[in-house]
Amino acid sequence: MAKILLRNALVVNEGMKDVKDVLVDNGRIERIDNNIGAKGNCKEIDAEGLHLLPGVIDDQVHFREPGLTHKACIATEARAAVAGGTTSFMEMPNTNPPALTQDLLEDKYKIAAASSVANYSFFMGVANDNADEVLRTNDKKKEVCGVKIFMGSSTGNMLVDNYLTLTKIFSESELLIATHCEDENIIKANKEKYKDADNVSFHPLIRDAEACFSSSFAAVQLAKKHDTRLHILHISTAKELQLFGNMLPLGEKRITAEVCVHHLHFTADDYAQYGNLIKCNPAIKAAENKKALWEALLDDRLDIIATDHAPHTWEEKQLPYQQAPSGIPLVQHSLLLMLQYVKEGRISIEKMVEKMSHAPAQCFQVAKRGYIREGYFADLVLVDMNAATKVSKENILYKCGWSPFEGHEFPAAICYTFVNGEIVYENGKVNDGVRGQRLSFER
């Protein structure tokens, strides 16, 4: 690895902005200072006028491999991730076959080691009948990001509704438990009520706020009973926000929550324009929920911004509402979208960095990442806040080839992305020779 010296970058880190030089050597940040002298074989990058951010850590993606690679694969979606400033991802277990055994989980790590340009980790999956296998992950708590429980509809046999299984996992897991919370019984009743629904505008009525709240409340009650480290994914309703507090610093919270970029951006009013392209679970709901989510994000009841990146083919999304799959490809454009909100004054760039980089690292106890600190891995992003990025078929890197943002122009641009000190993305081009590393955790 060559040394890299970033000169005169506006470093955004830990609530501060300051113009600094940053020296990268052997994959790590060696020095942060002014007027660093370059020595030996050192590549210099003039970063004057650019913002230097820690790489985004996305704690919830679906990269579809193995088994669903007609939609996406780890290699293609990792390329899209780094093009969008995401340097590390945590991927979900509902692939085919689902990651319900230790061997299947390790198979995914092998695929990523061979093909991912970004850093990676994978959740261990839970089913009603694999609790003992899940708890073997306790021996890998420094090597696996967490345990994922679908407490609501999912693919295959990953809906976990057996109280004994839930109790065993919540009481005995030594890893963070991440949950998808939607009450299946409420959803089934709503599906019967709206059985003749013929368009996606019914989606937030079927997968309604009560379904989300009921399941999230149950998860919180289990976590409080067993002192579980619980992280509830993709909060989408105002009602759920009463379950989360902001009186403790993140490092002391036992129950945390994530919000996804599409729930911060779209509302139910947008179904008329986008149709099934923004069909997702939990559903995008009425505008008052978006308003409440923003308020909770800014006052720290919501801890992390992620994507729930979940690609499907264009053809699948053109099916009638009830047959079209749920999920949106987002990982290439999440940082650009949030930078747009920075430019609009909705959120400060310091707060955005906290929620997309620092907080995921702290929440999951990721080792030596998520901050611009000496000695930390050099996972970095240089962005130009005075440029623009127009999304088009030609620059979408998802294997599915489409985005709900196609045609939209973001008021910022990703110039460089660095993974472990190597340039993995530079002005529109991905360096496919780079390989990310398996994340490790300080637990």
C-alpha cells in the first residue's frame, strides 16, 4: 500500500470541522495535522475545498447472495456502495439458503473475501427451530456483527413467532440482536380487509402503524426483561418513537433504533409517482410519520441512518401490486441524499456524520472504524459540496440497473472513497483490484 497524503481537507469528525492534512500509511490514518511533510513514495491529493468524512457504515443491506443473484450479488452491490461513500456494510441473512447455520454464515464471508471492494459483516439468522445454532455465534462475538430476528413477515422460514425461541435468544445471546418488527397477525387481518387492493397505495394500510408498534413494543419488553442488547431496524412510524429515549449517551443504551433514508425522504403521497418502485417493508407511510422521524433523529431518539438496500429486478417491480416484491436499491445514493438535506439545512453535516459513521461503529462496537482518528483504519470519503451528481442509467451500479432517484440531481458529488487506505473509487471509477476486510468487534 502506498502512502497517501490528503492536503487541506475540511475534516468533519466528532462534531467538529477543521482544515487538516491527513497522512495514510499501511491502511491506517497515521497522522492528522497541518503542513505534514511528505516523505518517500507518497501520493498527494489536493483536497482543498473538499469535505473529508469517515466512510459510511451501513448496518442493514440485502446483497442477495447466495441464491438470488439475478437481483444482486455481493460484488456488484459493494461496488455501488463505495461509489456512494459507504465503506462497510452489514448484510442480512434472508438469502437462499438463509444463513441459519454457522457453515452457511461462513460461506457468505468467503464470498465477500473473494469479491467485495468494501468491508463486510453478516448477521446470523434466526428461525423458530435453530436457537441452539444461533447461540453458537456467542463464540464469534468479535467476528460477527449480530443476530437478526424477523419478528414479522420474511422470506422462507425466517419469521420467528415462537415465544420459547424468542425468549431463549433474547436471554442468552451475547451479541446485539437486530429486529425487523411488524406484527404478522395484524398484517394478515389487514390483508383480508384489503384483499381486493389493486395498487401500492394500500401498502401502508396493510402494513400499518399498529403492526409496527405492536411488534416493536413486544421486542422492547423482551429486551427489558432479559437486559438484551436490542437494535430495532427501520423505524417508520411516529407511534414507535415513544419506545425510545435520548437521556443516555449511545454507549450506555441497551435499546437503540435505526431509521432508513427512504422513510426520511418519501411519504405515502409519493406512491402516485413511483408506484411499486418504493414498495418496501415496513411501508412508507403518511407524511406525519416522516416529520416525526426527522424530529426523533435530530433529538437522538433515533440513533443510526441506514438504507435497508434491497434490490429487485425492474421486471419484478412491474408486477401487479400484490405480486411485486418489497424493497428499494439505495446504497449508492444514501450519502448523497443526506448531503442534499445538509445543503437544505435540515441536518448539519456533523450530525449526519454522527448518524451514518460514528453511531454505527459505536452501536455495534466496530473495531477502529467509523471515525477519523490516528491509528484507525483509513475508511474515508472526499466529497465536493459545490458539485452535482445526476443519477442516470449510465452511472447506476446496482445489478438491477434502476433507482427511484434516476433523473434526480443531487447537489454534491463523491470524489474519492478509500477503504483500508486504498483508493477504491475515484471520480466515477471503481478500482476492482481492492478487497475489503472482515469487520471485527470490540466486545
